Amino acid sequence: MTPTATRTPAVTATPTRVASPTATATPTRTAAPTPAATRVPSPTAAVTPTVVAAPLQPSDFADYPAAIASYLTQTGGSPSCLTELFATWDMPTAVPEWAGERSAVESYAGPGSVDCGVGDLDGDGEDEYILRITNPVVTGIWPDADVLIFDRGAADYEVAFQSSTTLGPSPPWFPVILGIGDFNGDGKLEASFTAASCGAHTCWTYVYILAWDGQQYVDIIDGEIEVPYARDIRFVDVEGDGIEELYVAAGTQGSVGAGPQRNSNLTYAWDGAKYALVKTEYEPSDWLYFAVVDGDAAYAAGDIEKAIALYRKAIEDTSLVDWREGVGIGRDRDELIPYARFRLGLAQLASLHGGAQASVQQVIDSIAGLLAEFPDSFHAYAAWQFAQAYPDGEVSPQALSQGCAAFLAVVEEHRQEFDDIWNYGYANPELVPERLCPH
């Protein structure tokens, strides 16, 4: 903060009484005095503050923490959050694409700062420093890196946290300091950073939020945040209550074996003890598979109208992409269309009111007729069994339970076939039979 200058009040002069002039004698003319040479004072040497140069860069990456701690001790901290160190040392500065496109820390560590953050994390009245370091000597595909927190001890600065020895992955790649702030509104500061690791097909991003518990720094995220190809990460106060949510935009895995995928947006909220996942929103997709499973999700949430719309989309929209056909292992439509037709019937039954026996029977007859339209479909056969067991003209939980019991008996009888049908790669969930016909 730039201090505001204090206005000095103007001094009001006190008026002096002017005496009446008196007559004076005419002065005698005298010789003009010879002016004396003016003594010019010698200039006082200005006091130059002691400047401590950034230390020599250690040849061994393992010695970086000790060298930085010693430097902070000599300088008594760093008002610039160690920019002089990063300017002097040859450390790779590559950052993930999402961090390079937009500053993720404008509110915390300064615009564009992904290297360092400063704040009183442990409440002792003195600032701590969180920074990322990277090794200029690359022994693998990417340079090794670490995230450190430095704290002033009784006399010297020392390492209070080191990610490579405390958190995975170890060591991290492409770390980014998200910044320091009171994210959860508890009156204390937390520090957040990300790290990455890459496998054969996919790079993963991990997010951490560190808080001082009185003894050590602990991650206050419930479980682990691990997303493929992060597209954006930021803290946002969605509700305007001073408590910030963590927003993570995830990409998709880079392997064909992962199956059809779509981008997702995850929201983590403070629950009083941890940051926990509270919302997952998916971006629009052209895959037929997702139109069907989204219909199931809407049905499970009780949004029958939305479920009906999604099942109709799956059935009628021929532009939806058939994943199995695309990878040459069959056709999605052979089973997903009869299944969507069956689930549309369930949704229609759920939307009917008592006394509509004729309409109920029409829906049941439509479900039973699927087997004639799709004679090779396991879902159509299970739907036919559902219709045979469903009591005529009834709309009740008991009737639905009776029909689903018959449907699920077919699933158990042909469990391997149903598992194969619903095998959409390791990025998608395995089959849970009860999901096909909930009751």
C-alpha cells in the first residue's frame, strides 16, 4: 500500500504593528565594503543502504532451499517476493497453458506472479514465503521442481514446508503458486499451489491448499484433486459471503482406451473443515453415450421432464456420435437406443397420475414391443420381461419394483454381456445394474 501523505496545516502569520516612521539624519557616504568570499560547505556523503546480491546459484538442486533461506536471513526478507532471485538464477520458467494464458493469482500474489507468494501464514506477525523452484539441469523429459515455504525461526529463515517430501507427486512438475489469501474466511491465511505429472498419454494437474495447524502445514482439501489437462484454476467468491470456492476446469484424458469424454467444471467449497467437491458440470457433448447417461442422471435427480427430453434426443438425434462405431468395435445404437426407449417409458410412467390406466397400459405395451423392433438387444429382452411382470394399469412404487426385479434378473443372468455393453473405457464408470432400472 502506498502511504497517503499527511497534509501539513499552513501557519498563519501574526500581524506586527508598524510604527510611524521618524525622521533620520542624512548618512555620511562611506566606501562600499569588499564582499567576503562565501564559504561553500563540503557535501555530506549520502548513506547508501547495504544491498545483498542474490547468492550464487548452487550446482546441486538439493542445495537450493538452504541457499534461499540464507539469502532471506541476510536481507531480512524480500519486499519484492524474491524477484531478484528469479531474475538472477537460471531456473526454467515454463508454466502450464492455463497459467500462461491468464494470471491465476491477480488477487493474491500480484498479476502474472506464478513464482512466489508472501503473507503471514502462521499468525506470528511475520511474513512467510511460498515459492516454486525448478532445476535448470533436466535429467528427464521435464525439469524437476519443488514448492517451498520459508519461515523466520528464532534467528534465521528456515524451510517450513517442502512439497517433494510432504505431498505427491514427488517431485512435482510445472508447479504454479496460486497465491496466499484467506480463502475459507476463517481469518487466517492459506497458501495454494498446483503441480503436474505426465504419463504415457495424459498429463495430470494436482491442486493443494495449505493451512498452518499450529504444528505443520496440512492440505485442507478433502481427498485429492487430480484432473487431466487442467484448463483453468481459480478461487471465486460465488456467494459473496467472504468464503471462496475453488473452481477447476478439467480436460479429457489422451488415450483411446479412456473412452468417450467431455470437459468438466468442478467446484470445491469449504464445509467447515475441508474443501470438498460440491458440483460437477459437464460441457456439451456430441456423443450418444452422454445423452443417455445424462438422461439417467436427470431421472435420478427427480427431473423427469429433463430426463424425457434427453432420452428423446438420444433416440431421435441422428447427428449424435456413435463411439463404438468410431473405434471399430460395434455400434452404440444397437443397445443404447432400445435402452433409451425403455428409460423413456419409465420416465413417462413416473409422470402419469393415478387413474390414467389406459395411458399406463400404452406405455407398458410400448416397452414390451421393443423386443420385436430389436430382437438381438439384451436391453430389449430385459424390457420385455419388465412388461410381463408389471401389473396391468398400475402406477405405484410397488408396480415399478415388480417390473424392475424382472428386468434386473435378466441383467444378472447375462451379466458379462451387460458389462461389455456398458464398457465405455476406464474414464467412465463401470456398470451398476440397479442404475439401469431404479426402484
